Amino acid sequence: MYNRSMAKTKLGVLISGRGSNMKAIVAACQREEIPAEVALVVSNRASAPGLAWAGEQGIPTVVLSHREYATREGHDGAVVTALRGAGVEWVCLAGYMRLLSAYFVESYAGRILNIHPSLLPSFPGLDAQRQAWKYGVKVSGCTVHLVDAELDHGPIVVQRAVPVLEADDPETLAARILEQEHQAYAEALRRLLTEPWSLEGRRIRFGALEART
Ligand code: GAR
């Protein structure tokens, strides 16, 4: 558990579907593993199952369909306005299947996280678990990273490796990666919100600067 005197950071979680990573973040906040609370869940799809779950938990939710905006910037502008309105300080992409515009990335510069189901930089993009399985890698996993303007690209915060078993198909591999995703997201948030860290190029260094040689 973190030091209780720490102020809780307000998180905004963006989803497009199931929302299991969102649930894992909410659970980690409730277990007080991370000094944060989910202040808003945003979905670009009204039918996202995770949205209903969040509503049932009493978490504020908003649907902002990208189809109702002429441009990516227009949609992102509405999302950023909603996040700011809820006092959101950090943004967690959790199965949010939209590329963020430069405007969005700059609005929350260095405070947007994404989770991706492969060991980046291998297999960015859609259906990463199937890509890895088809390629024949023996180890895959997941990556939590800071978001920049490129797809599945920013500085890496946490990675977890998952072996690919002989008997695996894309679905069984994805299921084992997902278990690790849920732990990795909470770990990344805990470290970023409770430890000193800095960026050197695209490398995230944890620990106080003066403690390093
Ligand atoms: C997760 O596997 C996440 O890593 C992936 O979508 C899934 C969402 O599941 N994200 C990406 O592929 C982003 N490039 P969830 O809705 O149950 O969290």
C-alpha cells in the first residue's frame, strides 16, 4: 500500500469494448495499490460492455461517438473537454481503439498511458496476439507505455513476458497475456504515481536522480 497522505490522482479511462483493463485499474484503486481514483470513463462506442459495468459501479461515464464528429481533432477535442471537466490528471487507454491526434497527446503531454498485448516494438496495431502467434515467436507478452503521436510507440513503462506454448492458439495466448495486462497496468500506474522517475530520450528511469551514479 502507498503512503495514505498522498493525494489521489484522478484518472480518466478510455475504452471501446470489454473493459477488463479498466476493471483491473478500478480494482487496484479500490485495493489502495495505487493512489488514484477513476474520475471518468469515456467510450467512443455506446455498446461497449465496459461502459455499463462502470455505470453500475457509480463511476461517471460518457459516450462520445467518433461518428458524430467530422474530424479526429473535433472528436478528440470533445474527449479532452470531458476529461478536463471531470478534473482528470492522467489518461489511461484501455482497449481504446482510436489513434489520438497530436492535439490530444499535447493536451495531456506525458500523462497518457496505453496497454498493448505484445512486447513492443514487435507487433503494433490490431490483433497483436494473433500477429505474434502467426509469426511463431516463442515469447510474447504485453507493454504499458506512455503515449506519443505514433501508434503503440511511446516510452515503455512496464513489460511482462508470456511464453507461447506448443498447444496455444491465438485465443489461449491472448487469455494468458490478458492476465498479465491487468497486473502490468496497475504496476505501471503505481510506479509512475508513487516513485520518482524521469525520461532520458525514450527511456523511463525510475529512482531519484541524486541516487544514480
Ligand atoms: C487488450 O488486450 C488491450 O491490450 C488491447 O485491447 C484489449 C482490450 O481489452 N489493446 C490494443 O490492442 C491497443 N493497441 P479490454 O477491453 O478487456 O481491456
